[in-house]
Amino acid sequence: MNFRFGLVFLFLVMLFIYACKDEVMNEGDLSFIPFDPVEYKLEIPEGWPQMEIPEDNPLTYEGVQLGRRLFFDPILSLDNTISCATCHVPEKGFSDNNPIAVGIGGALGTRKTMSLINVGFNQNGLLWDGAVMTLEEQSLHPIEDPVEMNLPLEEAIQRLRDHEDYSVRFRKAFGIGNVDEINKDLLAKALAQFQRIIIAGGESQFEKVMRGELSFTDEQLNGWEMFTDANRLVVDAECAHCHIRPLFNINEYINNGITPVERLFDHPDPGRGAVTGRERDYGKFRTVTLINWELRKNFMHDGRFETMEDVVNHYNSGGHRPTNPDEDNVDLLIYPLNMDEFELHDLMEFLRMLTDTTFLSNPDLQNPFL
Amino acid sequence: MNKLHFFILLPLFLFVFSACGDDDDNGTPTGTLEIFFEPIYGEDRGLISPTTNFSYASGNDIRVIRSDMYLGNISLGTASATTVLSEIEYVSLGEPKMDESTGLTDKFLVLNNVPAGSYSFFEFGIGVPPELNSKTPSDFSSSHPLARGGNYWDAWDSYIFAKLEGRLDVNDDGLFSQNFIYHSGQDELYRILRANIPLTISEGGTTRLKIVIDHEKLLINEDGEFVDIEETPIDHSAGDLALVRFIADNYGRAFSLELLSQ
């Protein structure tokens, strides 16, 4: 092969590559695929608040289905081993059984995986400390987090652009004209749409009693009255102040006295304090839902209580309060409740009414890859 | 600065012409009303705080940690009409911070699109007005103040109108071992306060008011009777409203108003 021939050959090769690239770009065109999204109608149980949906991300059938695939697809993790559903497991109330989340390659996180049940109703910040405000925003963090999925977002987007099925689905959900319009905003929107349909609790025994389809047993009624302080003749368990129906959550940042510290700055996880920078917010965490707790274990932000019995015993004991009142930001509703074993039993009987597993047979919430 | 006191209004004599809703787009000139809150305790006007002691009528020291309330139908009025600026707001006055340079706290409400004009009184209710109190959180979408589930009390069929919580140093050992929690609710405890104050809202301008709330006066009435905190540290159950009614009846004395600028 002489030198001149070599140059010509190189030129031809380059021309070929260039032409191919051009062709790939043409292939990236999606505009020929029909874009005709269908509105997704949320089924919100009777008597529940309306869910606020951002105007720029209305729920569509196509968007939800795309979000569902993404949620269950390990493609969004560096080594293709972990999906959102690895930690947020539907059968475990969209949480998992680990006290502290375990991410890619067994990397240990810092907090307990939160349940995503009814997450779309949370309007006062997300995560245990409220560090992010919207589901759209929160949907991207785990992908990049080194102890979760550890995949740079640019790489995630590239994988989706290179993926024929996803390209079509992004077109159908968001009407993009070309694969390179797939970006992190649309990825976040799709994941958020899926998470907004994770609704459960409407078919719990408790809701059936509220609708008059069932009645409380004596023990359950006693437990409910303790839970809500509804009856002067039974012990107040105070729970409803922070876990009120229908969502069994008030979404506020509170120190419920689980961590024995003598000074605010001693909290091993500052929680809300790290977000606001205020000393008096140290050790405050967001209240969470009690719906479907029976599907979960290892409760609280650090997974410290393995069972609900442990949780209830904590509240009954009055928790930990620093001796120095200046260092004390434990909520005043945390104090020794003095429930006896019969009262504790009745409270548990009530708490067991909050389970509703019908969401597991909702086809839109199932793993699409199975 | 002139300090004005509120008087409690009998709801019977109220004729409210609601102006909220019929917006700015009809061209009416509007301005802004800013309301700053100064939650204090006692004569010295110290700001309430979870780490500041005040002396309570029982002889013990007291700390006020939480003071939350709904404000209903915040209005400005003239002899002939009342303009509702906001049907409902929720304010949390606990742990306030004072900006020393302005003398204002970080607890405030900003009401925009207030029709410009001269008014002769300022008025609001403490609690949730009956027409809204007949609703429940599920009637509102999740970020509305009345969607706050923690502020609805099933056993009362009512919102919790106001929460007053703190600690009393019952043993005088600095440990403040007695918590108190007083939550009020139910229509009969809704109180409307009105202050007769000449006030102007100018087009594009901002008028500033300050509401001072003396928490000592919430717990002690004009005859010197006071809440026996040790005896009744918690009051939030249905069926016994005596203690929270005592507090609600003190609102008129505990709240005062100052016009800062207009």
C-alpha cells in the first residue's frame, strides 16, 4: 500500500464515517411517530385531599408508563445493577427492609429508604429533612448519588438516547421531535409522573370503617380513640397530632425524641438543621405516613426500631429529652404516655387497620420487565 | 407610635362584602399590606423563645415555645363596606427572630392586590371562620393552609384554631419539667378582632402594620385570674373547652396594633 493510496483511503473512510453520522442523526428523528398523549386519571380515595400536579407536568398515560419503566430499569445505575425499585420495593410499601439504604456495589447510605406510598401528596418538602422540594427534583438525585446509583446524568441521558424503545416512549410521552431532545428534565418528569400514581390506603380496614362498610371492634375503637385523644376516659397516645388521617402524616419537621443527646449539636444526623442552618432544627425530621407500615420494618430515619412494637414502646416511654431545657427541642407531645399492656395492645390493633395491599394488583404499579 | 387595642366583635353585626376573587384585572388600583407580628411576653415586651424565661403569675418561670394560629377574613373596612384581603392564613409565631436594624421580626404576612383607598378599620378573626370550618382538609388541594391535616381535629369536627405550647419551671430548678399544650377549636371559639384605625393603601405602595401579641395576657385575664398550668397542662380534647375559652376571651387584650408606615 503506497502512501498516496493510504491518504485517499483515509479520506474515504472519513467521508464514510461522516455520512454515517449524518444518517444516525436522521435516524434520531422521531417526528413521524404519532404524539397523542392520553390524560391519566388518578384514583384518589374518597375524602382525601386533592393532589397538586405541576402545570408543566400533567399526568398522561404515556408519561406514567415511561416513568414506570425507568423506575424499574437498572439502566439508570452505573453498572446496570440497581433501579429505583431495588430500594423502593412495591411489596415492601415502596421501601425496603434494610435499616440503612444499600446502593450500588453494596455501598451503605446514611438513612433509611423512605416509603413512596402517597408521596405525591407531600407538599412540605421531600426526604427526611426536606432538602428537596419537588418529586421532579428528587427523581434525579438518586441516579447521581455515589451511594445509590452512581451514574452521571449525562451518561444516563446518553443511554436513553441510544435506546430505541425509550426514544419512542419519550416521543409518545412528551412529543419530542428528535432523540437528542431527551434530557434530564424529561427524565425527571417521567419518574415524577409514575411516583404520583403510587397511592394506597383507600381500601384499608380503617377507611372501610370510615365509609361505614365495616365497624371497629371494641379493641380497635379503643385504639383509635387513644390515637386521636378523642375520649377523655381513655389514655391519650397523641399519635394523630403528627400522623393524622387520611394520610397519617402531617409532613412537618419535628424532633420526636428518638436520639439520646444532651446537646443539639450532638445529633449524629442534624436532619432539618443541616437544611435550615438553625441550631434549633437539629435532630428534627419529617413525619412520615403510617399507611402500610405492616409491609415495612426498621422504622425512623436511621432505621433504629425494628418493629412497630419498638416504635410504640418508644413513644410510651416519653423518649429522650436533654436535661438542659435550652438544648431541648423535642416536641412537647412526646412525654411518658403510661399506656399499660392492654392499652398498648388496643393501639396495635388499631394500627393494624392501616394496611391496604390492593395497590400491588394495580397493573400500572407493577414491574414491567417481569 | 400610636398603639391601638382591639375589641372583640360580635359576629352577628358583621356584614362582609368580600372583595377577594374579583381581581386586579378589572383595573382597580391596588397596593400591598404587610403585617408584621411581634409575639412577646409581658410588660418588657421580650420576644417569646424556647430558651427565654419569663415569670408567670404562679410564681414560676415560663417559656413559650409554640404559638400558631389561623387568621380568618383579614379585612379592611370603611363605614359602608368591608374588603376581605385574605380568607385564611396560618401563622407560626414560635421562635421569632428580630432584625435589630428594622425592629421587625421574621414573622409576617404580605397581602398583595389590596384595593387602594382610605379605610377606617382593620379586622381579622382568630381561628377558622364558620363557613370554612365546616369543611375538612380533603376539600382543599395539598398546599392550601386548610389542607394541613395536623390542624384538623376529627373529634371536634373542627380545625385547630390556635396552638399555645410551652414549659413551666414547676420545681424552680431550671429544668422546666411541666409542659403545657393548649389547642383551641370549634366555631364558638372563633373570635373576631377589630381595631379602628385610619389607614391608607396607595396605588403601588406598601402599608405596614405590626400586630403585637402579649402571651402573658393570653394566660391571665383582666381580673388577674390565670391558667393553672400544673393543674391542667394539656387541653385539646372534645367536651371541655373551659380553659381554651378562657384564653380565647383574652385575645382582645392580648393583641394590639401599630401602624408602622403607609
